[in-house]
Amino acid sequence: MTITDSPVRLTAVDAPGQPTVTPELEALYRGLEAELLVPLWTEISGLMPLHPTTKAAAHLWRWDRLVALADRSGHLVPVGRGGERRAIALANPSLGGRPYATPTLWAAIQYLMPGEDAPEHRHTQNAFRFVVEGEGVWTVVERDPVPMRRGDFLPQPGMKWHAHHNAASKPMAWIDGLDIPFQYDVESQFFDFGRDAIGEQERTTPDRSRAERLWGHPGLAPVSAIGATTGTPLLCYRWEHTDRALDDQLALEREGYASTVEPGHALVRYVNPTSGSDVLPTIRAQFHRVARGAETRPRRETGSSVYQVFDGSGTVVVGDTLWSVTRGDLFVVPSWQPVSFASEAGRTDSDSGALDLFQFSDTPVFDKLGLYRSQEDS
Ligand code: GTQ
Ligand code: FE2
């Protein structure tokens, strides 16, 4: 290889901490380039910054625009084997046009027309669905049909067979979250195609899944089935439970008990009923309720999050960026960017005046590797 073919480019600069620029130094740098070598002293501030310097941008997508484009896709793009899903991913503006909401997380709107089926497959990527509006789609996980309705959170650990089926007479939209970018970067992905059509038995649309009948009773685990699973065995966390848990936290606070993370801010995490830990090995999911007129303190953490406004209206501040948000809007909070929320009573469409936010993040990855840090800014 000649020097001009080398992808390594070293520039001698006259700067503090850098060696004096001489013809000999230039010759050394050409020699290093030719051998594909890079010295630390030219790279250190970029490679080893004092705190996370994110490649991702804080960005907001409006739900009404996403739904309009998903609906157009519904009329133009069939769902079937090969393309697999009518899913449209958020592409962070600072990540080179790739379908990455953050450096580790995929977030997409998925859309099924009346009567449509998305074919069965399985993959190592961990996934979940969250429903901000509508009903009528059943996701069939390991041949267990699970109905999806507004407010429901449906985790789906890696390598479980899954298909989706719209049994209703209307189209339905929901969001998907997956660890696709993370698994792409660490090169861990496997994918298998399943049956082209789900069985007749799975077209039945029971009100509750088998997973819920086994695992969906508070504080109780079926002794016949206790055992280690990767990710949660409970395939749906219903809105009525989430709503009540948040309501109770705020009610207890009003009664004088310490029950919220901070005044007016109720927060729950979706957990694996067998262990109390995160529902998926790479993804944490949480739900925030900011009471009418309340605001949260700016907080930052390592790792990135995607939020969807579930109900209400308010303002969100991420670093220097401020958005007015309303139902369905999706936004990204990059690593180590301070984020705070305020509900906006008066402008709200929710009954309570609260701002309800669904959040998912890559925190379990950071947690397991000892890289998690958080900080409150005052
Ligand atoms: O529904 O199975 O948004 O496999 C991306 C990949 C959804 C799914 C996505 C998937 C799915
Ligand atoms: Fe999938």
C-alpha cells in the first residue's frame, strides 16, 4: 500500500499538548499513515471526551404527519414476505440518514389495513409495541394472540416467533421499539422466517392472551412455570394497570405520603414479574405522569431515550431545545442531555390536565456494563 491509499490521515497542528511541527514530525506522520497507525495524542479529546458527546440530535416528530404518511403507505405498499412489516422508522437527523432514532434504538410507526396480516418471523432483536390510539390488531407471539389497545405496552423478547393480524374494519397504527441499531453495531443479529400465514386458531381474538392469564396477576407467579426466561414472559401490560398505578402515586402524594419521584411527577417502570428487572435485556420502558401545572427538574443520564406523548399537552426541554408537545408526538433525548417536562393545563386535551409520557431507553445495556450514570441539574 502506498501512502496515498492509506485511510489514515494525520495532520500536524501547532496546538497545546501537540508536538512542535517540524519536517521530521511530518515525516513521522506519513510513516504512521503508511503503516495504518494512529497516535493517541492527536485523537485524545475526540476519542476520550470529559463527558458523553452525543452524535445524535434531540429531535421531535409530529404524530399527525407520521400517521398521514403511514396511511398513504397503507394504500400503496403491500405487507408480505420479504418486506415483512409496513413499519416506518424515525431517522435521527445527525445519524447520517440511517433508520436510527438514537445510536442504539429503532423507533417506528407500524400500520396495518383492515384484515391484513404481517407474516411470522423471529429475530434476536428485542422489541415492543406501544399503542397511542386505536384497537383491533392482535400480535401473535409464540402462537399466543395478544390484543392491542390504546395505552397497552407489549414487550416481545428476542427470538420469539411473532406475526400481526388486523381483525378490525379500520386501519391501526402503533409504535415499535427495537434494539436494531445496537445489534447491528455489535454484530449479533439472527433472523428466521416463519409461516407465511398464522393458523386459524390464532385468528381467534380472545380478550386476554395466555401470557396474561398465566403472568398477569399482581404479585403472583405460576409455580408450574417459574424459571429463567430472557426477558419478561408477560406479553402485555394493560393501560388500566398503568393508569391506576400513576393515579395512585399522585393521590398518595396529595395525602401526604412520599410516593412520587418529585412533586407532581409519578413514574412507573415496566418490569419482568419473575425478577423485578427490566422487561427486555436491552430496553427499559417507563411511563411518566406530570400532574396538572407541575414541572420536572432537568435530569440527564448516560444512554438515549425515545418518548411518545400519550396524553395531554406541555413543554419539553432537551438541552437548548424546547418543544410544545401534544398527543402522539415522538422525541429523542440523546445521551447526557438534560431533559425536563412541564404539563400545560388549559391547552390540554386530557381530562386530568396531566402530561402523560411513554419512555423507552437503552439503559439496561449501560446498567449491565457498569456505564450507567445520572445527574440532576438544578
Ligand atoms: O413488527 O416484527 O418496526 O421485525 C421492525 C422490525 C417491527 C415487527 C419493526 C420488526 C417489526
Ligand atoms: Fe419482528
